[in-house]
Amino acid sequence: SGFNSIGHMDTMLRGRHHIGHYKEGEEFIQNVFQVLFLLFSGKEKSNLSICWLQYEISKVVQCLQTKTKKKLKAQGRKSKKLAKNLLKAPDNRNHLSLWKLYAYLEWLLGNIDDARKVFDTALCMAGTGGLKSPQLCSLSLLYAQLEVELLEDLEGAVMSRAVHILTKLAESGPYEPYSGQVLSVNVLKARKTYEHALQDCLSTIPVSDQVSDANQLVNLVGCYALFQYLTVGVDAAVLIYAQTSEKLEAPGSQKRENTGENFGIQNLPTALEAVTLLHTNLLRFHMKISVYPLNPLREALTEALKRYPSNQSLWRSYIHIQRKSHSASKARRFFDGVTRSTNSLEPWLFAIQAEQMRKKLIENVQRADVGEIHSTLPETGLTNRIVALFEHAVQSENGTHCPLLWRMYLNFLV
């Protein structure tokens, strides 16, 4: 018993409790990891360690979303213990991706100082590969992004720890922990280095056949754009994303991307998709800490979603910004257009979620300050719209075979 419920359903609420991971299912998954761990060695073992730690982090994130402090504490202890044991293995001691995940775990648990120590240790250990090392770029990018999220505004951002991290990465020398200031001359040198590195990377696009090259380009663009954002401003960062996207959309690279040959693996998210995600996330963050028009973000998201209709992160961002607007018609037209042009199920699921949020909002407003007396005018229009969306979705080829969709439909009808 319990195995049929392994997949946790974030969309469902049972009473006040979110349905989390079932105990039996959880034990099963842990056993699978432990058995596999004895069978692998070398690179495969390291990759399995990464998967295991990512799975643990997903549970911590779930505890953070449901805001259960007691559960978070217990889960945090378990996850940290596993992370430390994995890092003790001889093969993993210098594995930067694992160190990165461990530091991220500490950060999520709110231990910012401990996380910084882990990041600094990993960067000191990583050597002097600089922008040429994909893992070092990826580690520095995550560290800088987390530091940027702590900023309340962009005043004095040039002297921040994030700029220090990105500057050190461009210098390709041994890493030194942040001492409280960044020299202007180093910032200028780093900007030149980033500029040349990006030009070199973009000039080899049609020729590159490696997965690592795609990841490397994305990490490099992310680091450079974040560096420009902190030292020059948001427009400078957007410009880098625009230039890179333009280059990636060029006929030569596009032709190969469609066949999936470009990066060797059929369904690997293309570099363009990853760059778009970085772009939209940066705009969302910027809008949070300062005044900035909504239109550039909305345009970037609608363009991206037409191209990648199954990207959940992009849809989440889209729904988030649509909640701010009082007119639903634009979003409805957009959802309608995307669902007609693709077989992916995500547009249906998010269209339904958007309408359900709207319904909840209207009901909350109607019932405000009245106590138990429900409003005399039930909101039937939205209910009918949601049922119609469900009906269309379950008739689509993928929708018919999607248990989540059927469960959501039953749940809504109840």
C-alpha cells in the first residue's frame, strides 16, 4: 500500500493539510537509492548522488511552501546528514556540483552564514578555471543569484558580495572570500573579460555539438547579465539576453535545435529556453525591488511560451503577473491560442489553475466581513468556464491519459 500515491500532488488540498510524500512510498524511494548506490562507481555514482540530493532538496522546498516549521526542521536534519555523507565519499570530495547543492540546501534552511562558508570553500577548492570551467561558472552563478535576492534595492549593489563573486570568477585566479569591498578597476577588467568570453562562445555556436557547451553558454550569459545588472543596470542586462537570443535564433543553430542533434540528447532544454528563463526571472526580481513597467516581462513571457508551451516555470511566472491585472480576457485569448497550437498538457493545466485562482479571489471578496453568510449571487460564470476547460482538456490526446487532470476535475466537481 502507498505506492500508488508516491507522486505528491501539490495542487490538491485536503482540509488544511497539503498532501505530502507518503511514508511507504518514501521508504521505497530511499531503498531504491541505497541499493543503486552500491551498484555504481565513478561518474555514475556521482550523478546518482546529485539526483539523490536534488530529491532531498525538493522535499525541503515542499516544507517551505507549506510553512510547516516542525517538519522543515526534521527534514533539514535528514537532508544535511545525507549531504555530508555523500560528500565524504572519496569520489565526491572535489565534486563541485555536489558542493553547490549542499550549499543551496543550507541556504534554503536559512543558515546563510553556513551556506556562504560552504560556497567559499567550494570556490577556493575549485582552482583557477575561471569562465572556461562549466562547473565553476554554475557554482558562482547560483551563489551570486542567492546573494542578489537578499538585496533590498540596487543602491550600493556594486560593492555587494555578488559582484565580488562574479568579478573573482572573471579574474581566473584563486578565490578569496569577500572582505567588504570591490575595487572599481577589477570591475572594469571583469566586464572586458566577460565581453570577450561571450563573443568567443557565441562565435562557435553553429559548430558546437556538446551538451557541456550549451550549459557553459547559459551559465556564462547568466553570470555576465547579472554582473551588468548589478554594476550598470537592468537595461544592460536585458541587452545581453537580447543579443544572445538573437544569435541562438539564427537560422544555422535553429535548424539543428529542432532535430535535437545540437546537444546530443533529444529533450534537453535548448540553450535558448534556459536563457529566456534567466531573462524573465531577472525582470521579475527587478520589478519586486524597484519600479519597472510590466510590459517587457509580459512580452518576453508570451513570446517564450509560444515557443516552449510545456515549460512550467515560464507558465508560473505568467500566471503570477496575470493575477495583477484585472482584465482576464487577454490571458484567456493567449491560453486559447497556445492550447490550439500544441499537444502539451501544461497550457491546459495552467489555464485551469489561473481560472481557479480568479474564482477564489472573487469568492473571498464577496464574503469579506460577512462572517458565515454566503453571498446571494454565486459566481456561476467562472464555474462553468472551469468545467468547460476541464472538458476540453480531458478530450485532448494527452489529457485523456493524465491522472492528475482527472483528479483535479473530480476534486473541483466535489
